[in-house]
Amino acid sequence: MKIRISDQSLRIRLSTDEAMALEKGAIITSTLRLNTIDVFAVELKTWHLTIGEVHSGQNKLIVSIPQDAAEKLVREPQFIFLSEQGAETQTPLSLEVEIDLQKVK
């Protein structure tokens, strides 16, 4: 899983194998090392709602996408799941999840 966080956007790129595991209900986790001591985990999982949601816990960012979006990632070439979530600032958080096409063979 590749993760890009900038301003009010979060972009996640999955390998095909990760997308297939996500479709089957697995939680995909990636750990980002911030410095020599601090680590930050990002968890991607599916859930029953039709919108995406991002929330944070202690040293963790939890991203939930709809089950049907996970299925489309596997079955529909070049499908990108897009969602916006309200934020404390006036700019909403933008969430994007896609297959890493550079790794698809």
C-alpha cells in the first residue's frame, strides 16, 4: 500500500493482491516511520456504509471504504474510489483509493 497525505487529501494506492484481500474482508495496514522513534499506522478496511470515512486514533489513521467499492477495485480496471468528508476547516478531506496501475502486470 502506498500512501500520500497532503493538506486535506489522502490518497491510497493498492497492489492487486491487497485489493483482493480487502474485498475478502482483510484489513490492509501500512506503517509509516516518522523519525527514529515515532511510527504512524494507516489501516484500510471495508464497511457497510456507502461513503468513505477517515478517523484517527493514537498513532493511527483508520480508513473505511464501502464493500462495493472494494469489489469494484478488483473487477473494474482503472476504478478509483473518491469520497469527501467534512473537516474542521472549510476544506473537506478528500479520500482517494485506487489500484497501483504501475504494479499491474
